[in-house]
Amino acid sequence: MTITLHTCREMDAADPLARSRDGFVLPEGIVYLDGNSLGALPRQAEERVRTVITRQWGQDLIKSWNVHDWIGVPARLGGKIARLIGAEPSEVLVADSTSLNVFKALHAALCLRPGRRVILSDDGNFPTDLYMAQGLIEQLSDSHRLEIVAPDEVAASLNEDVAVLMLTEVDYRTGRLHDMKALTKLAHDKGALAFWDLCHSAGAFPVDLNGCGADFAVGCGYKYLNGGPGAPAFIYVAERWQGSAEQPLFGWMGHDAPFAFDLDYRPRPGIARFLVGTPPILSLTALEAGLDLFASVELGALRQKSGALGDLFIALVEQELAGLTLASPRPAAERGSQVSYRHPEGYPIMQALIARGVIGDFRAPDILRFGFAPLYVSFTDIWNAVAQLKAVMAAQEWQKPEFRRRAAVT
Ligand SMILES: Cc1ncc(COP(=O)(O)O)c(C=O)c1O
């Protein structure tokens, strides 16, 4: 059956999440398919940040740490993320960047498995996770090693030497989804811990960390959680490890009594020991505006729409154009919330598409990525995006020299 613009409009009319788009500022004439890199601006963010600046910082000054409970913001936001990732509010905290949280969680995991020497990961993991592991190993005087295998070799590579299995659930290039439940169980069967990076999961579809028995997890605030550029990240530590987990960055905010100003470090009970320094209140305020947009969202609908948007994109590309090779799994159940294609001219094709108002991105060496944030991408957006992609390919617009110049950020 041929898919038409009318079909897409009907899908929008039947979409239970259609109204959530009103919560975002989306520029006129733009189709935004890059929420897997930087989420769109929540409509409430500007006013909330302005209020914190003018009324709280401006008028109440330092009293705001108590009067407006600034000190409690990392835990409060952690509680809001917990629902999205299948955790208890006491198991999640918002702090630092994903990279730093990887370092903290990985160190804690290694300490919980003394005698085991291997961090197992795959080559679909995001480089910063691997780099943080390499840096940590150097700090530990090379007592451990990082083993990087192909994604489909992870299960077979688990053995009694592995201290921690460290994976990103959704491959940032292809969108391939790991089976978190099965791999966590396999890791546990071998006596290893399971540590998940949820950067491309949280806010795109429901995650069930506790249902899967995960030990540690991290994720960023600026993709599907719509917290703004460089938004603070989150960290999850399963309740059972909170008493014994040792994180290596002894900051005063993780101290049992920060305002006692003791000379010796003593970690706070619970997940609060994973805090390091003073929370960035303005950034956290913007992130909270993004998180609050999920409050009334039924998480099953999020998953259903995310899969349907990807399915429609794949079907329309097949129907309308040729020359692009699908790099993502075809079944929605095996994908995160993105669809990627390979093409040797991927970079200039994406630039030509952006010039036509359809924003996706490019990942070296040849991947065109299209992210579908279910809260604000519509089925009609998908129609329009594929129509513009078809025009770019038909006229070979990507041959123009201006689309070949590489910017610092791709
Ligand atoms: C899976 C994954 N982990 C980590 C990061 C980046 O971490 P950070 O926020 O510390 O830059 C990204 C960024 O795109 C990512 O995709």
C-alpha cells in the first residue's frame, strides 16, 4: 500500500502524544530530527530560568540554597528521571556529565569485584565511555584491562575474569538496541556487574533498570530529556550497592556532613555520595523544565510512537528513493529511537538536507542519523523529511562545494 501525506496526517490525528509537541519551541519550517543529539527547547525553560535568575538568585541570593531548596535539586531531578528508567527515586541523582559519571560508576563497580581484572565493552559503545575506562585503568596502575568486542560477541566474551560489563544500550551510530535484561543476567551468571549507558534511551522509550537487575547506569540530560546544551547528566546506583559503592572523586557535596568542613572525607550514606561539587542550578532548572514534560506521558505510548516513527521513515525511504543503505535494524523492537543510513557522501548529503530545513546529523565515516523524539516529532514531519531527502538525492544537491566543508561539530 502506498503511503501518502494523507496517511501521515491520519497517524498524527490518532497519536495520543500529539499534544505534547505544544510544550516545545520548534522553529517554523524546520523538521527537527536531531533530538538524539540535542533535544528541542521546552517552552517553559526560558521563564523558569529567568525566574530563578531574577527572583531567586537576584533577590534571595545565597539564602536560596535553603529557601528554594537548591541543595535538594540533584535528588529531586533524579526522582523525576527514575520513573523513565525503571528505578526508585532514591537510586538516581543528577550531577556532572555523563563522562564523569561513567568514571565514578566504573570505579565503584571495579571495587565491588576485587580480583577480577576485565572491563568488557563493545565497539558500538560511545568513545567517551571507552576513554574513561582507559583513563581509569591508567589511574589503577594498569591492574585492569578493557576488552572491546563486537556487539554480537558480548555474550560469548563474558567469563569469570570480567568485573563489569559496560555497554551503551542503543548504539549511537546504528540505533541497534542491546537486550539489557538478557545481557545483565548473563553478566550476573558469570559473577560480573552490569553497567548501562542510557544516553540514547532515557526519554526515548521506557527503560526497566530494576526489572533487568542492572547495577549501575548513566545517561545525559541534553538528548531526549531536553535539558539544553551541556545539561547535567544522571547516575543510577542500585539500592543494594549504595552502602558499599566507593566513588573515587571525593568532593565535599558527597561528604556525610559538607558543612561541618571536616578535614577528612567521609562518604554520605545512599546515592548522595556520588555528588562531587556544587550543583549547577541554572542548568538544572532548564533540565527540570524538560523533565516535567514527561509527567503526564504514558511511557508505553512513548515506545509505541518511537517505533512507529522509525518504521514510517524506513518505509517512506524505501518507497520514495534509492541509493541509501539502511544501517539500523529493521524491526522496531531491535532499534532505539533513531534510524540511520550509510552513504559514502553522507556528510554533504546531510548538509544539503539541513539547508532544506531538515535537521539530522552525520557520524563518521558514512552514517546519516535521523532521531525521532516521540514528544515532538510528528508523522507529517517524517513525510516532509523524506520528501526533502528525495529532492537532495534526485538533483545530487550534495555535489555543491559548500556542503563539503566540514564544520567543527558534525
Ligand atoms: C552513549 C553516549 N555516552 C556519552 C556521551 C557524551 O557524554 P558527555 O555528556 O559527557 O559529553 C554521548 C554523547 O553523545 C553518548 O552518545
